[in-house]
Amino acid sequence: MGHFNDAPSEARLLEAEDVLSGGRHGRGVDERLATLMGALSTPTRIRTLFALMERGEMMAGELAKAIGMSSSATSHQLRVLRDLGLVRRRREGRSMIYAVADGHLEVLLREALYHVDHARLSEEG
């Protein structure tokens, strides 16, 4: 797993059993997963994340225009996503530039999109 190269060599990846057992490695994993899924449960956050995925880094004002929301509503969604570690920001002069925090989230969102599309095509067929 290339994306875990910076993990300590003795570390092991969490598995479904860790969620089910709540054991030593999995304590709170179910709550953390539920928090992540909850953050992804609003259409405005989904649009925000997909805009960042497709366009890369964006200023909040550009992002607001891209997703058709007010600047204040966009800033609120960005704050929620940033607090959960799903987006990152950096300062460039007086502007804040936002981006998706890491590739794991992009994989999760693309798989969710494929699932929705698969269900849609199954219904049509």
C-alpha cells in the first residue's frame, strides 16, 4: 500500500473486524467512520469536494461561484470540511487557497459516484 509508506513498519491497517470488535486498534473506528460519512451527507459538501477534485486548488470565492452558493455559505462548508481534515488550506497573499486534503478522499468519492451510476444504470436497464 504505497499511500501508507510513511506509517511505522509495525503499524497495521484497520480492517472490518476492527470496526466490529472495537478492539485495541479499532476503538472508536465506527464513530470516526460515521463522522466522515456524516460530513459527506450534504449535497453542498459533496459539490464542494468534487469542485476541488476537478479543479484542484481554488480560492473560496472561485469555489462559491463554481458550486452556485454564497461566499458565506461556502466558507461555512469549507470550515466544517477543514475541521474534519477533509480539505486543507494555504495562504497566498491575502487569499486562502483550498484543496482536498488527500487522495484517499478522492478515491472514496469516485467510488461513491460509480456506485450511484451503477444503481442508476441498473434501474434503467
